Amino acid sequence: MNQNETMDREFNFRSWFMDKLLMGMTWPEYLRSLITPFNIIAAAILVVGIPIIATRFIYGLASVTHASYEYPWGLILGWGLFGGVPLSATGFVMATAYYIFGFKRYKPLVRLGVLTGFMGYFFAVVYLLVDLGRPWRIYYPMFVGFGTASVLFLVAWHVATYLTVQFLEFSPAILEWIQARRVYKWATFITIAMTIAGIILSTLHQSALGALFLLAPGKLHPLWYSSYIPHFFLASSIYAALVMVIAVSTLCARFLRHRADRYFLDSLDSLTMGLGKGAVVAMYVYFALKWVGVAHDNNWALLNTPYGHWFLVEVIGFVLVPALIITLGLKANAVPLVRFGAFYAVVGILVNRLNVSIVAFNWNLPDHLHHIIPPWKEVMIVLTLVTIHILVFRWIVSRMPVIRQEETIHETH
């Protein structure tokens, strides 16, 4: 190969790479496109939040959070890990529906579900790293302690393995984007195997997160503590995944419409109704299970206490009410109402996980109210990580074939 051919090849690769990176725009055009109200707000959040995260690693957790030996986790893990993981079950639910149960009409939402799940688990690990006192020792539960009877050992291995599985599930979209045809074929061959592995791993660690609280029967309020809590966590993660797909697809259709194809946009309303039907059934099942837990432990008298009133707000106001809203939307064939109920249900999942991990944990200690209200620096850390999460997610969806199909490579399954 002569020098001219080498230079031409390098130029072609550089031109191709920049076209992918800038989405066909020149640098001036791309930089102008970044000046939007959302990006300005996001930049302001990052300017304040990133130094606070740096402060946490320099001066320790005590500089940003109220967490202590009595309260092992605060808003960082209550929101990012316990709240984020059930909402990240989208990958396992959508891939299972499409690849295992044959619901082929949900194809436009499969990659979106897998990406949402992958990003959710990735940032759950990021939240964990921020909250760990010694984040460089995160591998200890997996390799050093190696306590196979430990719930933490189970969660650590499942999350790490499932994160890898979801990356492999999403890899066909990456390979389509870079037009790696040969590797793409191999990636599609392992998709079903990865989906089966995802089912096993996801169902186990969703319930394992609930099993962590079985270790604290005297600390978690009796209305939230139950021997069935692993089943509660698993059951709620199923409907959480379905309503999260509705919420994310709605936001993509609204704010990333120019990156979606007609196949995605034209089928979204009918797919939303289908997901709503599955979600509302799972929500009624979960609602019934919560009352089974109250009856099993005979905690009826506790319902007439301040914590009992808040428990009723959670179960009725954030589970039953959104379920009824979705049901009404399905009966009236009103897609906007189903979407509103889905967003409402997402909030309900976060309320439940924050209740279990913060509000109802060590509820009888005298300084409990002080712990419930997080310091502003901890709130800022969570807001910063949420902003980074959104920016990375938007970057991927804007470039890769997630809500559109790549014309140059056709799927073989």
C-alpha cells in the first residue's frame, strides 16, 4: 500500500468517525446545537455538583451526608440503588417479552428497554461508588470476603454479571451504529442466551435487594418489614419496568422525536396501551401482596398510627390510585391517561424504596426526623448524577439505532 492510499484511508476513517460523532454536522453547527435551555441548566448543575462530589472523596462521606452506623444509607443509595434498580428491570422484562415469549410487535421498544436497564444498573454502581466509604474496595464482597451465604455477595455478583449481560444485549445496536457487519451477526446469535441469563440474574437480585432488609427485623418498621419483602421487591420491579418503558418512550417521542423513525412513532400509542395492560395487572397483584403481608404479621392495629397513615398513603395513593388511573385510561382508550398513570407509578416506586431504606428504617430512634431530611450537598450529588445519566442516555439515543432502525444493516431475528 503506497503513501497516498494510506492517507486516503486515514482521511476516510476520520471523516466517517466525525460524521458519527457529530451526527453529520460541522463543528460550528454542532456547538450551536448544544446551546439549549436544558443544556444550560444541566451545565449549571454540573458546575456546582461535580466539585461537591470531589469534596466527598477528599473529605469523606461525613462532609456531604447524614449517614452513620445507625443509618447505613441515605438519599444517595435510597434513590440511586434501591430506587434505581427496580426501574432498571426494563431490559429483562422487554427482552423476555420479545425474545422468549414472542411478543414481536414490541420490537420498537426492546432496545430502548435494554438501554434503559443497562444505564440504570451502570449508574446504580456509580451511586454505590460515591456512597461507599472505601470505593476502591468494591471488589471485596465478590473476591476477598467470598461469603457465599451473604446477601451482599449475591447482590454484588448479580449486579456485576447482569451489567455485562445487558451490555452484550445492547451490543447489536452499537455494532449497527459502527456498521460492523461480521461481528454484528455473532452478537445477534447470543442475544437469546443473554436474555435467559438476564431472566435468572434479574429475578434473583431484585428479590435479593429486599432480602437485605431481612437482616434488620428490629430496625425496619413492622408495616414495611415482612418475611415476604423479597417477593414485594420482585413483584414491584415487574410493573416498575413496564411503567418505566412507557415513561421513557414518551419522553423520547417528545424530546428526541427527530432521532426516531416512523416505525417507532406510529406504533408507540398501541404499544403503550399493551404495556399499560401488563403493568396494571402487576400493580393489582402487588397491591394485594402488600395486604397479605400486613395480615400475615397481624399489623392491622399499626395502621392507625402516624407511620400507618403514611403506609396507607404509599399503598393506596402511590399504587392503587395510579393503577386505577391506568385502568381508566385503558377502558377509555385514552393513551395520555395511561401515560400519566405510568409516570405516577414511577414516582410510587421511588416512594416505596425511599420509605424502606430511609423513612421507615430505625424509625424509633430520637434523631430519626433529622435523618429523613437529607443535607443539601447530598441532594446536589443525586441531582448531578441524575443530570449526567440523562446526558449520557440522550447522547446514545441521539446517535445509535435505539428508537430507529439502521438502514444499512438488517436484523436477522
